[in-house]
Amino acid sequence: MRPLFSVLHSDPASRARVGLLDTPHGTIETPIFCPVGTAATVKAMTPVELSEIGVQMLLCNSYHLYLRPGHELIRRLGGLHRFMGWAGPILTDSGGFQIRSLAGLCRVTDEGVSFRSHIDGSLHQFTPERSIEVQVALGSDIIMAFDECLPYPCEREATEASLERTTRWARRSKEVFEKGFTQDPKGPLLFGIVQGGFYKDLRRQSAEELMEVGFGGYAVGGLSVGEPPELMLETLGGVTELLPADRPRYLMGVGRPEDLVEGVYRGIDLFDCVMPTRHARTGELFTRFGSVIIKQARYQEDNRPIESDCQCFSCRNFTRAYLRHLFLGHEILGIRLNTIHNLHYYVELMRDIRRSVSVDRFTAFRERFYAMRRETQECG
Amino acid sequence: MRPLFSVLHSDPASRARVGLLDTPHGTIETPIFCPVGTAATVKAMTPVELSEIGVQMLLCNSYHLYLRPGHELIRRLGGLHRFMGWAGPILTDSGGFQIRSLAGLCRVTDEGVSFRSHIDGSLHQFTPERSIEVQVALGSDIIMAFDECLPYPCEREATEASLERTTRWARRSKEVFEKGFTQDPKGPLLFGIVQGGFYKDLRRQSAEELMEVGFGGYAVGGLSVGEPPELMLETLGGVTELLPADRPRYLMGVGRPEDLVEGVYRGIDLFDCVMPTRHARTGELFTRFGSVIIKQARYQEDNRPIESDCQCFSCRNFTRAYLRHLFLGHEILGIRLNTIHNLHYYVELMRDIRRSVSVDRFTAFRERFYAMRRETQECG
């Protein structure tokens, strides 16, 4: 039996690699981008459409589903896959990030985090045990250990205390997870999350402590929280070089197309981000030549598709002029078509990356990726 | 060559009939319901989805498209069909109703109507000539003569003056229409609109005057404007008995499922209404057993589809519990799935009606239609 994660090929010139990751709901090809289906729906999309685009795995938010409709309700209805009609793998986050970014003021102790619901203000507590319980009830394929995510900038002392708490929580997460699944080789995977802010030695400490606990995969958390992009990449590279090569590496909540390229370069296998779906709703469309801001007057009579040789449903059937019209009228169809295009762009980008890594052309791919964007900037 | 409209079979017990109507973009089976695609999109739906449901023809609003993106723009981009990616027939209204219901205060003279845009307050004028020009620029398959629509109740004297103006406008509409299309047997059809409020003799006067002008089809306008349902049906029946049997009859902007059954009973061939799409967005789902108000707590753990043996995409793939969850979270996917179901219901209702008329079973169908609703009311 091969391991759950197997690296098929590694780029000789970087830490990029292609691999296969087995989950209870199927095997995925890495590196991969996961669209975000916060409340058990990738906004505006049906599961069939996601499959047609080539989406392999989704991320769903434990915090949101815990609050509404409730993880126990979803469990009783047959689990998250059945509830939302998605047959492929689902990764759930731990809830830690959303509690900090969305919920009302929280009290953090070693026990866990108290918070108020952003929906109705009701009081709740998440602990490592609770977070795992929620994710198990949902029926997640990849479960994240409960962690604490800090803002940027953050003092060294607070960062250190927080990462040490994250390690303790990771240990408790693993304990409760193993009670349920240690005997099941077809069960979900548990990932630990490396924290430590932007202090290289604290990141190293976090990574080493988590590896000692031992996880099915390792995530890099606490990035893209307001720091400059170069600092993000530097910190990321510092972490990935420490992580074991035989485990999948996951960069959480990042990001831009260039972040995917740079993440893969530094050895990342999994990504998630709201960017393609959220930007679709605000009318920013990704192309290999940079972004199209669809509301601009220049597209008013533009009978071309968003991107000239794009094969997505939106580009095959509709013009920029029509998409601009839909956007200005706040039409749902506009959001739908924009979302399809942006997800297609992200999925194709990851496919191109995998292809280039497979044939030792990733360095050339990366250069061309930036060259195409520069060209367009020169053209205006 | 058969005429553009041919009645294939008439119900012996009512004025119901089935027929075929040729348009520049294909032949449709009547009686038919047209979903409303106000701003060149049936809200939340792609054209492919509409075709899959079995939608044959759409109604688009001239007033909205004139204001945004502009009929001339649409003409330059290849016409409305190409702009919105819909290959089937499109019926456009004259703008008269929207000007009264949406636009800022208007001045009505024999020349036409002045109004302010509901989007930016700018001043505009619609005349019969303008209305036809807009509809021709859009590339409509069925063009409506410009008419004046009155509120309910309305004094007899005002109603009489208004219907006479509508007749004069209908004549001018036909004149300008014929300049463009009289030589083209494959061109669009022009329909006249019977007005006259709720005065039987004025409705008769309007119908007779329009028949004297002569149109490809006849619409009944000014109904469902606040009057009691019985008065609506009584007025409708009074008009349809006057209209020529060899021309399609169109009931504008009406309505509820029972109105479709009763309209067909009284000889109507075409319907349009925002009800299925608008109610989808407010969470009211049509079924043969009455409406499902999807936000209700009773559906919280309901793993059944909206309607037990419905074959629509939503019912085949998703539960009431999930649709309720999406609705409470204001998720676009919820609006999409609701819209698919409601349009499917309307299309299937019309298909069932056509089938029953074809085999002389319409009376039985109509009885069963009401019996199924009563049953459920008794069940609570």
C-alpha cells in the first residue's frame, strides 16, 4: 500500500513537487487550489459546475457551519458532503481564524476561546476538543488542529506565548482526533498548523514542536495578515524548508495568483483563498495578462470574451460588454459568470503548474508567468 | 405555406387551444409561459439552464434595456439574442407599463410619454415611434404596440380617453413597424394591446378598434393591477371571446399558476410574469400541492426535495433543509436553485396543460389542478 501522500516528481531547481493525496472522498493531484465554500456553498456555484471546472477539493469553514445550520444538524442529515451535494474531498479549517476575524471580542485562555456569534451575538466557546468534534461531525476529509492566529505586527513575546499555546492545542487536537480515527486507515487526515508570526526562530520552534507531535500534513498559518508580500514569502520559505518532504504542506488563506506560483516554488502542495470568488463578486477578473476590472467604460462595447483563448463557460458564451452590463445592474448572473471565470483561471493555473513541474519546466513557467503580466503593463 | 400561427386543436368544452407560433427565432408550442428577462437576463439563470428546463420564449423589458445598456448599443453589438446568448424567441414589451410603474412622474400627451429614469433621474420621452424603434433595434421577435396602462380603480371617462389614445398609438405603432417589416414574411410579429379597464363595453371598443387596425396577435393589457381576481377573469373572458381565433392571444404580466389555467380556459396562448423568478428570490416555491415557504422552521431537518416527484435539477440534487440553510444565509445558490424549481414548475404546468388540451382532457385537468391544492390545505 502506498502512503496517503506520495510525491511523484520534484523540481530539480526549487522545492516544487507534484504528488497524489488520498482522502476518504478521492485522490487529488497536488499542488492544488481549494475554493472556499464558507457556508456549505462556494458562493454562486453548484457542485456540478465546480466539477466541470476541474475543482478537486473545497475548503469549508467550521466556525460558520457550527453557528449555522449547526454541525450536529449536518451530521444528522448525513454529513456535509451529502448536505451540500459535493462528492469530492472537503477540507475544514479549525475555526480559529474566523473567531478572530469575524466573531465578537474573544477571551483566550489555555482552555480555548470564548466568542460571540457574528450572526446573533450569542456566546460560544471553541476548544481544541470542540473544534475537532465539529469537524468530525461535518465529515471533513482533512481536519485542521485548533490554532491561534495573530495579527501583524505582533510583539515577539506575545507571538512566542501564542505559538506555544498553539502547540499545546495541537497536541490536544491530535489526542481527541486519534480517539476517533487511529484505527481507520481510510479516515480523515489531521494537519497541524505552524505559527510563530514573522520571527524565523519562532517559526522553526513551532514547526519542530508540531513535527514532534506528528501530523498527516502541515499547514503554514498566520500569513497574509497584513505583512508585505516579500516578508510573507521569506517567512514561508523559512518554514517549508523545515517540513518533512513526505507530508503535504498547506498554505492557508493565501492568495493571489503570484502567491500560488511562489508557494509552489517554496514547496507548498495545497492552497485555499476566497480571492477568486470574492473578486468575482466585486468585478475583478483574473487573466494571464493581469486583471480585468469589468465595470470600466472601456469594456462598454467590447464584444470579446474576458480572456481571448480561455475555455471557461463564461468566455465561450459571453462578452465583456455583457458582463459589464450585468455587473452594473447587480445581476446575479454576472456574479455567476465572473466566479466561473475566476475559478477556471485558478484551476488552470494550478494545472499548468503541475504540468510544468512534471516535465522539469517549472522555472521557465514561472518566468513566463511574470513576463506575460509585464507585457500587458507595457501595452497599457 | 401555413400561417405564422396555427391552432392544432381546440378544447370542445372551453376556449382552450393548442397551437404553433412561428417566430424569426423558431417555432413555439402554445399555450406558453414566458419567463421575464428584464435587463437581458432572467435573474440568476443562464440561457442553457432555461433551455434545459424547457423554456421556449423570454420576455425582455424595452424600458430597462433602453435605459441600460441602451438599445443602440445592443444593436451595434449584434442584437439582444447575441448580447445575452439566448438563441430562442424574445418578446419585448412596449415600455408603457414600466414607465408608469417604475419611472419618475410622467407627462402623457397624444405625442407620447415623458418620464424620468429610475436609475439616474434623466429625462426621456417614449412615443409609439420610439417604442417600436427600440424594440426593432433590440431584434425582438414579437413587438408590442405602444399602449397606456391605467391603475385600478380608474374613472370611466379617463379610461375611455386612455383607450382611445391607445388605439391611436397602436395605429402609429403599426405604421412605423410596417415601414421596416411589411416585405419580410420572416420578420417579427406586431401585437396590439387591448385596454379599457374594467368596463366591458370599453374593452369591446378597444378590441374592435385594434382588430380594425389589424395585428399579428392581440394582447390583453391592464389586468392584474390591483383588482379582485374574479373581476380580472371576468374582464379577460369578455375580451378573449371577441378576439379572432386565428391570431395568438397574450395575457400580459399575469400571473399565478391558477391564472394560467384560467387564462388558457378563456383562450389565452401566451403568458408572462415575474412571479416564478421573483418568488424564488423571496423563498416561495411552487408545487402542485401549493407553496413551500422555505424559511419555515418545519423544513430545518427536512431531507426531502421541494416536491416529491419533481424532476428539476434542484429537486434531484438538494433537500429542503439545504435550501432553507441557503435562504437564511442569503446565498446566491439558494436563489438559483429556487428559480430553477419555480421555472420548472411553470414550464411543466404549461406542458401538462397543452397535453390535456390535445387529448380533450382539459376540463379534467383543471378539476384535478384545484383538487390537489385543496387536499393539501385539508392536510395542513
